[in-house]
Amino acid sequence: MLKIILYLILSYFCGAIPFSYIITKKFKNIDIRQCGSKNPGATNVFRSVSKPLGVLTFLLDCLKGFVTVSFAFYVNNSVYFILAVAFITLLGHIFTIFLNFKGGKGVAVGCGIFFALAPLATTICFIAFVIVVAISKYVSLGSIVAAVMLPINLFLFKAENELIIFSSIMVLIVLIRHISNIKRIIAGTENKITFGKKDELK
């Protein structure tokens, strides 16, 4: 029991690592919370600071979810424990103790979590994300579409009911976190990303 409790605590702190803040401070001496949308997430880093740093932030945030869930199987392979680890890791990212409990929106870390839990269904969602972003230039729209597709894919792949329910809860969290983005998309004022400009680390 102690091992389980300790791993859950570790999962929170792993999820809480604010890579967007650390990376932009390290490489650009910029506080990401003072740039662009002021959201400490990979998209804001990509759009407001540096495209390579944004990609790096996304990969590291994704890795947080993937690693905590993957190693959880070696601690206890109960589906409820695994999902508890996934949920606490997500909460750590969204409500990070290191940034006064104001973290990212949870898409990247959620992506990592489900790459560990359901790689094929998640890969399809990621492809859909890339297509939507490439066409619309809205990362938020791509994130929403990919999130909504996830429980549908899991259902079609006949995943465990617990996983489908958990993914639906995560979709609800993602939608709530993107309410302001949804309003801006409807109003036509949502920020778009561009890929044409060369952006190198300095």
C-alpha cells in the first residue's frame, strides 16, 4: 500500500514538472506566463517563443504521461491504479505546484498517457490532430477534435469500459480547459500558428 501511495505522489510531481517554463527560461530567458496567451503550454511556446522549443516542450510533456503510466504497470497492474496514476499525472500538469497551481491544458500529457494505454487509437487521434492543424492552423481545434475522437476510437477497438469512461472524463477536462479557445474560434479571433518562418535556437 505504501508503494502505491508513494507512486501516486511521484506521479503528481512528475506531471507537475513545468517544461514550458523551464525550457523558455533556460534557452531564451523568457517567462512563458508573460508571453502570448500566457498559458504555460507547448502551443504557446511554439507560437510565441520558438517552434523548436515548442516541439521540445510537447515531446517532454508527452513523455511525462507516457513514463508515469508505463512504469505504473510494474508497481501494480490493477486497471484502477493505472488510471489513478494517469489522472493524477494529468492533474499535476494542469495544477502544477511549481507555478502556483496554474499549468497547461493537458493535451500533450494526455497524449503521452494514452500512447501508453492505447497506442493504436491514440496514433489515429494524433494523425487527425496533425491534419486539422495543417488545414485550419488552429492547434486548439486540432486538440479538441483529437480528444473527442479518442473515446470513439477506444469503443470501436473494443477497449475496456473503464478506459473508455476515463477517456471520456479526460475529453470533458480538455473541453473545459479550451472553453475560451472555442469562443475565439467561433468569433474568428483565435490565434493561428504558422510554419513558414525559419526559427532556430539562439
